[in-house]
Amino acid sequence: MEQGKKIRKYDHRANWALPAVLLKVCCLCCWYFGSTISVLSQLPADARLFNDGWAFHLGDLDPSSLSESSNDTLWQAITLPQDWSIKGPFNHRWASATGYLPGGIGWYRKIFKIGKTETGLRQYIYFEGVYKNSAVWLNGHLLGQRPNGFVSFYYDMTPYLKENGLNELLVKADHTDFADSRWYTGSGIYRNVYKVTAPPVHIPIWGVSVGTMKVKERTAELGIHIAIEKPVNAKDRIRIENVLLDADGNKVSAIRQECLLDTLDNRSVDTRMALAMARTWSTEDPYLYRLVTTLKLNGKKLGQYTTPVGIRQVRFTADSGLFLNGHALKLKGVCLHDDAGSFGTAVPMAVWKERLRLLKAAGCNAVRMTHNPHAPGIYDLCDQMGFLVIDEAFDEWELGKHKWITGWNNGVPGTDGYHSDFKKWWKTDLTDMIRRDRNHPSIIMWSIGNEIDYPNDPYSDPVLNEGHYPQIYGSGFMPEHPAAAALGSIAEALAGVVKILDPSRPVTAGLAAVMMADKAGYTDVLDVAGYNYQEYRYEADHKKYPRRVMYGSENGHGYRAWKAVTEHPFIIGQFLWTGVDYLGEASKWPSHGNEAGLIDLAGFKKPEYYFRQSIWSDRPMVYLGTSKSFRRLDLKNGRHGMARPVWNYLLGDTVNVYCYTNCKQATLMLNGVAIGTQSQNDSTHVIVWRIPFQPGKLTVTARDQRGITVQDNIQTVGNPDHIETTRRALDKCADENQICVVDIQVADKDGATVMSDSSVIQVDVAGGGRLIGLENGNVRDVQPYGGNRRKAYHGRLKAYIKVIQTGKRIKVSVNHPKVDTIKLQSSVFEIM
């Protein structure tokens, strides 16, 4: 909020059942925001996964000519979710922006019957996400269309449903404009589908919202808003029972109320619930309650709705930063796109949980969902694992951004994208995002846009640019694009919708050029301003706009960018670009992904991961890496990926040895002989030795102030000798998939990883499992996904196996092809 800007009051009456907020303006200028609640996809108890029994056709069809026969040769049997683009093949004629992978048109069909117990009930079909331009028909009747491929939506099937006989559900996804995004999006029904059954009187999808009205001395008061769907002339008496259960299932509070359906105001009911000895939700202790809401009509139970509840308070201040439950907290955040290598965008939640677990271990406590709403299950995981979240709606508004075709920032871009649907659909899409997600305690801000104010994309000046597209970030260049003046008014309209639906959280955006946003009045609309790569503006803008709450919404990996957070109490945190490598936004062929992550596409930790862990984590750690070129490793601004865990050089080479650690001192030894002890350099957070190469083992030992020692080592690696595997089962998540992961390593005779090996490895799975993915993390490997053979990268490969028959043994065989030149045996094992 800027000087001279009118202070907006948060009207709890606009939606009082969401967390109530009082705007307190004082010398510190702080906003005080209440908590919100996790929802586990916000579906009623009678919702069930509807992923099985689908058929798929790649290519366009005429829906009027299709028969109901399930034996139609046009169709291929599949199980959802599915991303058809990820199978490729990769080809340079597609767009670098979307990972050199194809788009197209796809059709889906499901033939189903209604059970005897479902007759006379309402039936809804709920899609978590279809990319994109979806159209849904039931028995030849168009239920609806949705251009946006990232939002969740649902339709009422009841009017066209056959209660006796077969029903045909058809879904068309049109991704013909394949270069429509700056990153990989996937194609098709790439998220879960649910069928929701409900009686005539019921709580609709996204119909319960819960918020903390106040927390004081461990006593909490919850506000509960319940929407009621009912027949027009219904006059019966209903009872609404709300029971709050703790994590062990014990009842800790309850309230019930009765009312006549014909007297319901706006078909909704509001109530409050008190809770003694409340346990708050935090990043360190993400404690969740469960609110069970039951509807009864004339004494008969109609249905239940369970809402996980997290009680927490977040306070944003312009001078002292962010406070969670009264404790100061810096956001140690990462940005995330929603793909995962070989899965494309149809990612099992177990894989996301594994990624988030690794980020948590690095000290990460926040996630920015870039640059669109993500799958509901990811927010559930953030609730359960203790991540603070920025939920983001749009990457472009009324103008299309550059979608690079022949490499990032290279050649002539396209401009297809969501902007063509923005004017018609933005309010619906934004509304549905907030209604779906507003109960998650993890979400602390709503972002209405990312780099909408980019001064050269889309607000470019054709005269100055002369057809070229240089990078301009925050310089004095202010293009006089006629549409730029509308930024403020569009932002105000978006923020207005957010405040009506959820007055409890601040509105934010990731700004590419704050000077331009200020000029257009865009920044004035924001409660919290996100600065993308503009750390140099922090001090001056804080003095100029003392009431502005600020943070780094997108930042590089260098220590200097983090110091800009720690040295300025008013900066509430940063979000690295990115947490995980992602497909798309690629450079020239054959690169099909972006390597900005701490973790690669296969989920393997990169050197950047350990550097970040050294400055974010409180647990003692140490990492050892080397590089011959000192100039290629920028210690202050990033490029820590050059310090690789390699000790294979030539005699006579002088090698730079790098140690990342959060301990004060570290001692380096080569083949048991001490090289020296050094203290951590606070200006870079890196200890460096420069030594002549000798083959053998390099060991670093670090000790923290408590006397705890940690150690890391690397050694000279020999030729490939055998395959080693590490197997583990990933936690089963809400999508009900049980997945096993096999980490495959090409090792020398001593068991060390042969990072130079890039041989093609074959993985065969039999018995009770099925191979569903092979990923090596190499964004330049353009072999199509979907087979059972893939090159090792840095001597490693990851295999994902889905359990398809519980209790039956899974036999896995991993084979290296070079049996004629090296003595590599295959690795054969079984998984229960």
C-alpha cells in the first residue's frame, strides 16, 4: 500500500465464514490475516474416482457420427490421468517453449451405468484439469466447454442421464495451437476425474468454507459457511451438524443447527464454532483437524462433507516482514511448474510428495505455484507437509506473450495463448480457482498474474525493437504501449473478485518491471508486491513506499539474492527459479527443458540443491564438488552446478575443490593426508581449496558449533563394473496409486557411480507391477518416452513401477547393454 493510497477495509460481512480480518494501520503498516483450511480437493464424501474404463482417440472426430459400441476400433483403452503429448515424439518442428512436443486434438469416451442405489439422485462429473479447450457431452448433449486447461470444473449430468441403460460420456480436448504457453503444459485429461452423487438437497462441490475468526491463548473460533443446493420449492426442515475431530479422530468440538429450506438466505448457512486448547498449523508442525459436516432431512442422513482444518494466523508487515502464529518467518521458497519428466503433466501425487520431501530437507518452506492453478492434490500435500503457498491464476491477460519456437529468446516467437480467452473467461476462471483452493492453510497469498508488466513482452515498442526482442528488466526503458495504461484497471477488477471471495488473504503478483507497474497503477492494487529479479530496488522502493509489503517472487540461485532478504527485515522472503527442472521454456534443439532447478527431472539432487541446503537448512550438512575452471563458477550469483562430485582428472591438473556447508569450519583430506582447514566465507557461503590432482579419495569433514560432525567424500572412479539398484515404495496418496521407485546406478568395482556412463539401460517388469516411466534427468535426451529402454545420465536412471496387483510379486530386471566390452551383470530382483 503506497503513500496517498486509499486504505481498503476488509469487510468480513462480504464472506464472513472465511477468515475474518481487521486491517490495522499503524506506524509499521501491517495487515493481519486469519487462517484457512485444507480441503483434500473439496469434494463430498459421495465423490469417487472416475479414472478407469476410458477410451482414447488421437485425432479429430465427429461426435454426431459416433456409436455407443464399446468395441469401436477407433478407441484405445486407457486409464486416466493421461497426457498424450509426453509420448511425443520430440521434434524440432514443434516449439521450444513447450518442449518440442506435439499438441493436437484428442477424444475421450467412457460408457457407464448408474447403480440401483443412485437412481433419483443428482450426478455430477468433476474434472481436475483438461488441457485444453475442452468440450463435454453426455448422451449427445453438450454439458459445457472450458478453454482454460489449468482450472478445475464440473457439470451436472442429471438432466441427460439414463438411469436404465448405458450412458456415453465424450470429452474433446483441442490443443491444436501447440505453441500456446511459455512452458510445457501437456495435453488431454491429465488430472483426476470424479463422479459425485448427491441427493436433491445437498452441499455442492466446493460448498464448505472454513476459517479461523480468531485465536487467543490457544482458544480458537472458527467461522463456517455452508452452501446448500435444494429444489426451488423445498420447504422441509434440515439439520446441519458440524463435528471437529483432532488428528487422532477424537471429537473436540461440535455444533448443530436447524432451519427450514424455504427460509434459507441465499441458499447458505453460516455458523461459528469454538475450540479450546487449539493446536496451530505451522511449517514445522502442520497439524490438521477434520471438520465433518452432516446434512439431515427430517431426521434422515443425506450426506457428509469432510474438510481438513488447519488453524493458523499470518501477519504481513511493511517494516518487519512476515509472522506465522506470532513468530517471524522468512519465506525460503521455490517456484514450481506442474510437470515431472516422463509423466508429462499426468503426475502421480506420490511423485510430487517425493519432490516436496526433498525440498523440505533442503530447508524450503514455501512454494509459488507458477504460473497457473496446479492439481488439487499438490495443495493437499503442502497442507500436510508444512509449505506456505502462493496460488497463481494467470501468466497473461489481454495481450499474448512471446512463445519461442526455435529456442528461448531466439528467432520469431508466436503469440497463441490464454489471452484470446481472457476477457470472456477471466472472472469464471479466477472465481473457480479461489472457490476450489480457499480452504488450504498452506495458501497465504493469491497471485493475479506473473510478469504481466514485462516491458518488452508483451508491452514492446516495435519502433525501438526493430523486430528484435532483447531482454529488458527494470531498466529505464518505458515503452509507450497503448495497452500498458490498462494494467491498473484490469488488476483492480481481478483483485475485486478475489476480495469478494476471500477477503482474508492479500492479493499479490510477480512484477517484472516495478517502475512500469507503478506508472500504470498496477502496484497500487496489490496488498503485497512481488519483485522478479529486482533485488536492487528493495532499499529505494522501501524508502519511497514505506507501506509497501515486498518479497522476491522470482529470484536467481546466488547467495547475493538471499542476502538481499536477510539484510532487509522488511523483505518477507524469496522464491527461487526453480525448485525442480521442468519441460519447456527450452533453448535450441535438442534441449527440451529448463535446468534452473535444485532437483533434476528424475528427482536427483543437483549441486545447486546442496548449496541451497547449506544456507537454508538448520541441520548440519556438507557437500564436496570440484571444477577445473574457476571463472565458470560464479560464487555470488549462482552457477553452483559447476561444482560436480567428480574426482577424475589428469595428473598435473590443478583443480578447484568446493565445499558447501552450514558449519563454521571444514577440513579437507586427500588419501588420508590433511590438505587444510578453512572457515566458511560469509560472502559466498562456500569454502574453496585449489590443489593439484592425485587419484584416490577426497574427504571433507565439517563441524558445527555444537560439535556435531558431518562428512562427504568423492573418489577417482574406474570403469563400469556392475549395476546397483535402490528400491523403495512411495507413500500412497489421495489418487490411490501405489508406486515403487528404483534408482539405477552404473557402478565401478568399488560401488562408486560412473558419472561418465551414458549407455542405454533396459528395464523389464513382470508380475504384479507395470513400468510407467523411465527418467534420466537429461533435458537433451530426445528419445521418446514410453519405452523400457533409456540412456543413463551421469551414470544414473530412475524407473517408476506401478503396483497393479496387490500382494503379487513384481519381478524387475535391469540390463546394461555393453556385456561384450565390460563385465556388467544384470540386476534382477523382486518387489513384494
